[in-house]
Amino acid sequence: MEQLRKRWLLLLVLSLFVAGPIAWYKWSGPASSGDESLIMATVKEGAFHVTVTTTGELRARKFVQVTGPANAQAANVYQTKIASIVPEGQLVKEGDVIAELDKGPAATKLADVTLNLQKAEAQYTSAQLDSALNLATAREDIRTAEYTLEEKKLAKEQAQFEAPTIKRQAEIDYEKAQRAFDQSKVNYQTKYKQAVAKMAEVGADRDRQANQLKIIQDVMSSFTIKAPSPGMVIYVREWNGKKKGVGSQWSPWDPTVATLPDLTQMESDTYINEVDVRKIAVGQKVGIALDADPTKKLSGTVTSVANVGEQRPNQDSKVFEVKIVVEQSDTTLRPGMTTSNAIETASLARALSIPLEAATTEGGLSFVYKRDGSRVVKQQIETGVLNDNDIVVRRGLQKGDKVLLVPPADKASLKVELIPGLKPMTPAPPGGDTAKRVTLPARQPGT
């Protein structure tokens, strides 16, 4: 009998050991079934940061441009190619050769202008000979007219004692000779002026061709591009984003072939999509990381936000250029390095936050499914700013509360806890982001 009692007692203890956890799980867990009791998160309290992450490229804030000949247009050289250029990143001294431009187009212009100059010089010489001959003939005509006038004067004097008709004829001949002499002097002055004008015309053409030849020669000598100051050679990009190099087109409208940057002052040039750019403002702090050295962390500040968007190659949406100055001077920084920029658009010193998955919106109101003891309630919340993972809760939850990340199956029958006086929120802007640019006041404990 005693053994039977012990056996029943042992079976009772085993039954309680097995049935107890099952009953506790059933009555103390959430109202939903399955493994949803494990898909929960705890309301956190602490600093909250909203960041926009983007990829950028390092550039020097100040640099010296290395350009080709400035007077190429005057030489009628409008396009040529880069024949050679030193490797990017090479350190050069002032006066070192950086690049050579193809002299082919300029050489063709040089041959044409040389031929034109030879023609102009020949025309100038011909005009000189013609002028000398014409003036010599005019001077000879003056001397002939002068001799004729002297002869007629003698004949007139001798006819003083002749018959009146002979005397009158002598006077007429003298007057004709006088007029011929005067006309020859006028003709000489006219031919002299014609010679001066002709020489000025051909002389101007000759000088113009000579000046053009000098310009082309100077331009060709400038096709050897030298460093205006010491520095590191950095290639510039063309309109399509490709770097200029050997074979790239060069023109007077885009004369720069390379730059010599000041490596002590660097900035990250990045592009923000049109959805996020409204959150970016000048003066915001930025955390900068280098793809080349992920362990190196730098700080920066937004210095410029473009007002007009642009369409970048290989991008479907419009983007806005944003410049971020690197506050530290680092000798390892090089132009062209890729940076990862985390722009802090909002910051709270102390706030409650939950994962984005825990918050739902119905009828303009925000809710979470909160664990309340042995049950789950549908709790209304007032939300604040959000980042990529979490959202701020201003009212409705306390630190340490448990919220479900997945709505329970019986969510329609759950009790709803509302916040008195809280109206439906305004519709979120495109993209569903409620982040603001300004830094919001810290949440005080117990509010």
C-alpha cells in the first residue's frame, strides 16, 4: 500500500512538472499563436541620430589649373588632341613638362599662313616697284613741262616786236605751257598719294600675315605645357565624367588638362537624390570614412547644397551636388579617393525609440502592439523623426516596454489604448520620411 502511494505521488509530481510550463506559456504569453512571442523589441532610451549616407569623391578645395595656350583661337586652332601627359599622381616641380598637345592642326595653319605671308611680301615688293616707276615718270613729266614752259617764255619775249598775230600766238603757247606745267605737278601729287595708299594696303596685309605667323609660332611653342608651380598632377574630367588623358580632345573653350591641388584643404563632392536633399542643410556635421582605409574616421561639415538638380550619367533620378569640407588635414588624403559620408540631419540627446517594423499607421494615427503583462494591446503612439532603422516615440510608450515587430493574428480584437487629445498626423511627404533638418529638443524623463 505504501509503495502504491509513492507511485501515485511520483506521477503527480511528473504531471505538474510537464503541465506547469505549458499552462504558463499559454496564459502568460501574447494573444497570438506560434513563435510571435519571440518577435519583440524593447523600447530604448538614449541619443538618437538621423543620418543620410552617401558616397562621395575627394577633391582639393584650392588648386592651380594647368592649361594649354590661351591664344589658340587667335591662331584659328579650335581643337587638337593630348599627345602625351605625365602619369596621374606624379609630383612635379615648377617648369617641369606635364603634357604635349598634338601640333598637327597648328602645323597646317602654320603652312597656310607662311604661304600667305610670302604672297603678301611679293605684293608689297611689286607695289614698291610700281610706285617708284609711276613717281619717276611723273617727275620726268614735270621736268619736260618745265622745259617747254621756258621755251614758250623765250618765244613770247621774242615776239614783242612781231606782228600782233604772231605776238598773240606766242602768248597762247606760253599759257598752254604754263597750264601743262601746273597740271604735271598736280598729277605728281596725285600719283604720290596713290602710291602711299597702295603701299599702306599691301603693307597692312603683309604685317597681318606676319603677325598671324608669330601668333601660330607662339601657340605651337605653348603646346608643350609646363607646371606653373610644384604639386601633384591630377587629371580633370570631361563633360561625360571620363578623365582626360592621351588622345582626349583639347579646345580653347576647355583649356585645362590637369590640376595641381592643395592637399592640405580637401572636400568630398557628393550627390544627393531629390528625396533626401530637402533634409540637407549647410552647417550639418558629417562623419567621413575612406574606402581605401575603413579604419580612418574623419569629420566634416556641409558647406554647399546645390539649388538646381542635374541628371548624372548612369542615374535615373535627379540629384543635387553637395560639398563637404574635411576638417582634418591628413597627408594620406588624395584627390579621387572614394568616401562614405554620413550626414547628420537631426540629433536628439535623449529620446525613446523603437524599430521601424514595430510601428503601423491606420487612419492617420500611429500604433504599436505592446506587451502589457499577460496580454497584448494596440497602443497609440506619437512619433518623431526616424532614421534607416528606428523611429522616435514622443508619447505612448515608456523605456523598457515590449513591442511586437509582427502584428498578432488576432489584432482586430485587441484592446486599443489611445492618447487623449492626439489628432491624426499630417500625411507624410513623398517617401514616407518624417525627418526634419532642425535638432529637436531632448525628451525629458517621464514625458
